[in-house]
Amino acid sequence: EAQVTQNPRYLITVTGKKLTVTCSQNMNHEYMSWYRQDPGLGLRQIYYSMNVEVTDKGDVPEGYKVSRKEKRNFPLILESPSPNQTSLYFCASSSHGGGGTDTQYFGPGTRLTVL
Amino acid sequence: ELKVEQNPLFLSMQEGKNYTIYCNYSTTSDRLYWYRQDPGKSLESLFVLLSNGAVKQEGRLMASLDTKARLSTLHITAAVHDLSATYFCAVRINQAGTALIFGKGTTLSVSS
């Protein structure tokens, strides 16, 4: 089954404790992205990657890091989480190409609470 | 500043009625996406609109795109309860399709 998976799905942590949210896709997609969703703000892009070892900042990259060492994986790293990073996080992937094939497929989401 | 604005943000409808959600965007783009999100769930792709004048329909939903007016609409025909969800439009801002700007979403509630 084609899917984007995220782990963990729920996480409660404390300020300053480094954490990683993993994202993996099995569709051989080149493109992967991370978004955060906050009430009243919709989805905002954090980082995206166009291929292995190629990443770029989205709208709200501060406080986050990413890496793309393998095509299928795109982890999101919070080196020193703060309460304002409490949010619902989504990973997404898409393939290269036109004709609508670049539709992004979203993972199930990770609900993060930073105390 | 790049903006994608949806109207209305909240919509309460009666079953059987028609309504339209509007998505205005402030930057040039040739591709617009509509997504659906059920409460507590992820986003599901509904439509990808590729060019000016594009129209796509799926069941009771029809989406259109006017790139000159920078406007997309999502029309709901004869609403049913199952359509209750939050609908997002998103505009791509790079050719790779990797950078998307989302609207804030329209939460639709359909009641009998």
C-alpha cells in the first residue's frame, strides 16, 4: 500500500530536550515536505526536499532541522524544542512531473506538545 | 507577501443546498490544489487544477480555476452530511511543486 508514515504519532516533551520525528514514504517520490498546522493559521511549510541531499527552507524554518540522506526518509529534528513549537506536524511527499502528478500525499500527522 | 485567502472560513449548510467556497491568491501560479481534512485526520487530495479555465468535478464537488483573476472556487451541490470537513486550497509557488502556500481552510458543517 502506497503511504507516508510518521512516528511518533503523539509526543509530549519538555523544553530543550532534542527530538526527532521520522517520516518515510514507499512511493519512490523525489519530493518531501514538512508542514505544521495550527488553529486559525492553516498549514505552513517548514522545510522541503527536492531529492537526496537537497533541502530548502519553507515559510517557518526557525527552530527546525531536516536531513535527506535516503530517498524514502525525511526526518524533522527539533534541537531545542520550545512551547511555541507545540503543533500538529504533517509530512508529505510527491513525485516529479506535470499533469497533476505532483500532488502531495500527506502522512497521518504527529501531535507534539512541548511543556 | 504571498497570501492565499479562503472565504468563508466557516460555513454551516443545510442538506440539499448549494454553496461556493472561494480561494483568492496574491501571486502568479499555474497550479492550484484542493484538499479535504476530516477532524483528527490527515489531508486528502481532492483536485489539482492545472491551467486557466480548468474545471474538475467529483460527485457533489466541482472546482474551477481562473488564473487571470487569481481565483479558484469549490462549488458544493446539494450538500450531504458526509461533506462536513475542512477544505483547504493551496497554491504552488515554484515549478517543482514542492513549495505550497495554503489557505487557512473552510470548515463546512452540513446539517439536516
